[in-house]
Amino acid sequence: MDKRKFIKLSEIDLKIMKNIIGAFFAKGASLLVNFLLLPLYINFFHNKTVLGVWYTMLSVLNWVNLFDLGLGHGLRNKLPIAIEKQDKKYMTDLISTTYGLMILISGFILIVGEIGISKLNWNRIFNVDASIISNILLIDCVQIVFLGVVINIILKIVTSILYAMQYSAIVSFLTLIPNIIITVCLNIMPSGDLEMNLKMMSIINICAINIPYIICTFIVFKYLLKGSYFSLKNIKTDCVKDIFSIGISLLWLQLVFMVISSTNEIVISKLTSMNYVIEYQVYYRIFSTVGMAVALLLAPIWSAVTKAQVQKNFNWIKKIYKIFLLTVFVCILLELCIIPLLPWIVRIWLGESVINVNQKYALAFICSSAIFVLHNVNTSIGNGLSYFKVQMIWMTFAALVFIPLSYILVQVTGSWIGVVVANTIALVPYEFIAPIFTFRMLNEKLNNKIE
């Protein structure tokens, strides 16, 4: 019995290591491409305000991903169970139901969204003067990018399948390829006037984020999911309940986390100026690098924890949780080493005149990065266990206090950095409470197993 458990543990660890190695290769390339993108964008748009609008547009439209109603996450939690039991019929039913519901929801969102976009004043939303960018141009660009995001909601279901099958490294490559496509286009495409540049980037964006997922979906269903496929006759009401039971909880958590993580650009532009969005992006891209590396390590953990729970391998879950909690301190140390090099990094990367480096801002980003790393650790374990109670309470609290706290801290500091500090403070309660309750729950499961 003990030998069998040891073999299973080794299989889990081996699969995770393979995914981590592949993900590090992909993410290393992705980080390099991301660093190249910012100066390319600056040279292409020739205007910080316009570039700030572009980043803010992408940030705002990322909220459309919430309308998947947690279906992808629900599939990610249920599919490993079907795979572990080798139940191909249930796998097909789960996949078909998820795709069917997502297509229906996306069609509705697309119709309502395209009509609604044309009715809004996007100059007011982005806090940019109409003399710089007209509302008509903004409507055209938002509608194009919105179309791409809605299509991507359907296509990204394949990532939930890949996570469930423990192919998380492939997901990392899927996030790399769109940025490579955009980088190539920015290098070969001549910069024109403002209207042409924004429209061209909108069109390139819709192609770049979707073409890799179309190809990947074909490969997954052709070669990895033999015998499991999308079929209308396999859409089952029982599967709707199974997916939504997990998906709705994860949808709410996704919503409140996006308030914290995906509104910084719009909050900064509203409370200060659109120009500061670029300054925020510079610090964020530098100090999020270490956190992204930890996120790569965590990518296969969610589904691995779900699988370990099915096997009642709670000791392994406790072990892996403790290991990743220690990575937070490693991240802080590594990012502190960046501070003395920061002026040199920015000067080599972007030139002399883009921003003036502020070490206090750098320290604020280190604290923010450490908290977000801790958040990734806590949620990877909690979501894999389908343990949401503590997260639901305290992440809702964080979302409620973030924006008013941002306003207060921007007034107190006189700077956009108040938004980053508000991020950190809002998340602190959950990040320190979560390990206490999660370990308590794991110990209870171990005691029940022994009895």
C-alpha cells in the first residue's frame, strides 16, 4: 500500500516538473518579448497618452472574460476527476456541455456588447480629450478588440482541458505566441497617423490572441482527446449542474480579484492622468517578473491538487503548500536586488526620458509583488481543493475597500502609487488568514482518513 502511494506521488511530481521546465522556457521567452514590446509600442504610437489609452482599453475589455460564468474553471476542476477515473463518456459530456454553454453565452454577449459600445462616451471612460482621439475612432477600436475577446472566451476553453490533463506548459506557450505575433508586426509595420495605428493594432490584436488557440484546439481534439469531442447530443443537464456548482464560486472569486488586479490602469487614469499609466507599466513589468516565475511553478499545481484530493493524498498537498509559501521570501530577496540596478535597467531598456526612477515606488511594487505571489500560492491550493469559503469572504472585502482606499491614498501620497499601495493593503487580510484555515482543513481530512 505504501509503495503504491509512493509511486503515485512520484508520478505527480514528475508530471509537475516536466510542466514547470516547459513553462519556464516559454515564460522566459515571454518575459523577453514583453520587455521588447513596451519600447516598440512607444516608437509605434509616438504618444504616451495614446499608448496609455491602448493599455487601458485592453485592461477594460479583459473584464469581458468574466462572462464565461466560471465555466472554464468549473471544467478545470471536474475534468481531472473524470480523467482519473478514465470515464471517457463523462469527459465528452463535460467538454461538450462547456463548449455548448459558452457558445450560447458568447453569442448573446457579442450582440449586446457591440450595440452597447456604440452608445458609450469612451473619451469620458478613458479620461482622454476628444481633440486627441475622437469618440468615433475609440468606438471602432473598442468594437474590434471586443470581438476578439469574445471569440477568445470560447477558444480559451482548451486551456482548461490542458490544465486538467496536466499540460500546463502548453498554456504558457499559448500566452507567448500572441506577443510574438504582435512584436513581429510592430517591427515590420510602418507607423502611420493616429487613426491608422490604433485601428491596425486592434486588428492585429484580434488575430494574434485567437489564431494560436484555433490551432491548439484542433491539435488537442485530434491527438490528445481521442474519443472525447464536442457534440451537441452530449450536452447534459447533469453536467451543467456539476460545472456551475464549482464555476459560480470561481466566477465570483474571478470578479472580485479582477477588481483588485485588472483595474489599476483605469483607476490611475481616473484619479491622476492617462500619462501615468505608462509609468505604472514600466514598474509593473520589471517587478512582476519574479512573481510571474512563481506563477509558472504554480501553473500545474491547481489540477495536481485536485487529482491528489481524489487520491486522498493530503500529505502531498500539505508538503507542496509549505514549499510554495517559502517562495514568497525568495521573491522578496530577489526583487530587493533589483532596486540598485533599476535606473540602469530603465535607461538601457527605454532610454533617458521615459520616467524618473523613484526607489519608494520600487519598494511599493516589491510589497505588491510579494502579496500577489502569496495570493497565487493560496488560491492554487484552495481552488484545487474546491475550498472557497475563506477566499469568498476576504476577497470580497478586498474588492470593496480597494477603490475608496485608492482614492484616499492617492490624495495622501499625491501620486498614482497610492493605487499600488491600496492593492497591497486590501489583499493582506486574506493572504495571512488563508494558510491557517487551509492547513486546518487538510489536517481534518487527514484525521478523518486515519479514522
